[in-house]
Amino acid sequence: MRPRHHDPLARLTPREREVLESMAQGLTNQAIAAALTVSERAVEKHIGNIFTKLDLPPSDTHHRRVSAVLRLKG
């Protein structure tokens, strides 16, 4: 097991972790917003932060949402 300071998931806030776990369940942004009682815009911001913290830049060849979930599962 890698030390925690090398784990990109350790950089996520508790709310970002909740959003990522909801993404892993296959929920849409709208469904995540409803479940967490926040706006869709807030969910979008959290997802953007997740992508940044997990070093997932925009890509024409990879789906960032899937890549983020795979890091959670990995």
C-alpha cells in the first residue's frame, strides 16, 4: 500500500469523495445533486475539482468520469 501522501484520492474533500462515489454508482449530475441536496452547478464544480486533483485533463481518447471512478476502485 502506498503512503497516503502519494494517494491522489487523499487530496479530495469529503464532499468530493461523496460525489465521486455517487459517480461510481452511475448517478447523473442531476441525481447526485438531489441525493446530496446541492445544486447541479455545485456538483459540476466538485467534479471539475475531482478531475483536477486526480490529474485528469480533458482528452479526446479517455472519458474522465470513467477514469476518475476507476481510480476510486483501484
